[in-house]
Amino acid sequence: MDLQLTGRRALITGSTSGLGEATARLLAAEGAEVVIHGRSAQRAQAIADSIIENGGKVFVAVGDLGTDAGADAVAERALDGGALDILVNNAGAYEHLDWAEATSDIWLHTYNVNVVSGVRMIQRLVPAMRERDYGRVVTIGGGLGTQPFDSHPHYNASLAARHNLAVSLARDLAGTRVTSNVVAPGAILVPAVQDFLTALAPERGWGGSWEEIEHNSVREIVPNDRTRYGRPDEIAGAVAYLCGPHAEYISGATIRVDGGTVRSAF
């Protein structure tokens, strides 16, 4: 299926690893020119070089979106190559802390990094999309935003805020050809997750092989219909769909990519 992204320009924040990297690679493979963003110029350039080797078109924008100055620098660099059609707000941070460990300072830091960073990019880039009457904003949320665990409350709450702001933006964009939607991943297998689960396996009795660890840990921690963890490419596929013209009639929606973890009556 041709997603009709050739000639579009996309900024994917936090795209030097994980879901952001997978999304950037897929959008580039679909013909979009992608802007790789991160706080490390070396890591961002390495991803860019890899995409270029595969025939993709790439820019690199480096900066800390947790500050206004950093957001200014990233937006300015991203626009150096031309107008942006797509903004994927993926950048964020995560710490596994319980209620006692998550101090008020950590709550404030998490909200700034996970929520306000996306707001900064929306305020800098979406007005031009509105003027041109075309654009796609995709926010990466998560199932914990609607069904939180008892731990890492600061992170759960920040995901809920990301969902909320994306819908508010969609309402503000009513009557334009700029859309705002959310992709909500479930538990996704990235290297850090696999390392964490493998280290925890002996204590939990999950087995020795990765196949055993995945099956048993999913059953215990995040039971879902697919009986496994998701893969970054599966999140990227949902994002890519929302970025194209086939998703023109989707507004303020949350696309769950969680294997059926989150249950809903609707």
C-alpha cells in the first residue's frame, strides 16, 4: 500500500532510538524526508547516515526540547530544509519509581519533558501548517495514560496529559486539513526492556531462553490477546498511516497498538 508520503517532510522528536528511530526509518522508506532529532549530534548523525545509505532523505536537528531555547534551535534547523508537513511528538523520559520515590521535583521534570516539550514544538510548527492548510501531528501516548499502574505515577499522568493535549489540539484545528491524533503503544520490546526482563527472569522464574521469558513475563505483567510484546515497527506502522492522506477523516483519535491489553466497552 502506498501511503503517499513522497515529498512530505517530517520531524520525529526523540528519533535516535526506539520508537522514534523506527518511525523515522519507516517514513523515510515511504518517501518522506525525515528530520532526525536528539540531544546527541553523534547519535543523530549515525541514524541519518544509515537512512541515507538506504536511499532516504534526511536532516538532523539537535537540541533539548525541555527548554525554550532548545526547542527554538530544533524548529529552526528542521525548517532549514523547507516547510514541515508532519510532526511526530515522540520525545519523552521514563523512570521506574514508586509513589514515595517520585518527588514533586521529579513530577515537574517529567511533565516538562513529556508534555511541555511537545507543546513547544506544536506552538512553533503547527501555525505554519494551519496557514498552508495541511499537516499531521501525531503524539505518542500509551495505555498507562488511561489504565495506570500503581507505580511510576508521574509517568502515567504525563501520558494522560499527552492524550488530552492531542485531542484539544484536534478541536482547535477543526475546519482545517491539519489533524492531531494519538498512537498509544502497549508494552513494546526495545533493547532496554529486553535487558530488564532478562535480568529479572531468574528471580521471577520465567525461564532461561528469551522465548520463555517473553511468554511468561507477558502473562504475568501485561497479559494481552497476542501473548507477546509489541515491536517498534508495529508502532511506526500506525504512525505512518496517520501521517498520510488515507487518514484525512481521523481526528482526535487514539489508535491503540497494544495487543489488546487495554479493554474498552466502545
